[in-house]
Amino acid sequence: MKIIVTHLRDNDISYVDHMKRAVVWAGEMSVASIALSIHAFIPCAFTKTASSMIEKINKEMNGKIDKKINCCTCKSDGEML
């Protein structure tokens, strides 16, 4: 239990917010995985989808962009797509 509390405290996040972010990122990674699977067989399809999604998630995890959970994807400048 202490390791969970330490991780949450180190990242300054509540349990529920942590859970929401992790679930959203898992969903986004699932979409990226599907795009990569299609791209494997059809190289001209989804040429930047997975890498863009992974880059976005990485920036969110490293605190380089806002980690708020939105109902849609944001561009790197915060503008809604």
C-alpha cells in the first residue's frame, strides 16, 4: 500500500485521477496498436498515427503538456481537433 501512496504523492495526483489517466492512455495505446497492425500490412495507411499518439502520451506523462482528460484529442498547442 505504501508504494501506491508514494507513487501518487510523487506525481501529485489523486488515486481517481491517476486511474482515469491510466485508462485513457491505455485506450489511446490500444488505438495506436490497431493503427500499427493495419500499417504493417498496408504501409500507406496510418503512416503517422501511432507515432503521433505515442509522442502525445509521452509528453503528457513527462509533464510537457497539460494532462487534463478531454473527450477529444488536442493538438500540441492545446487547440481542439
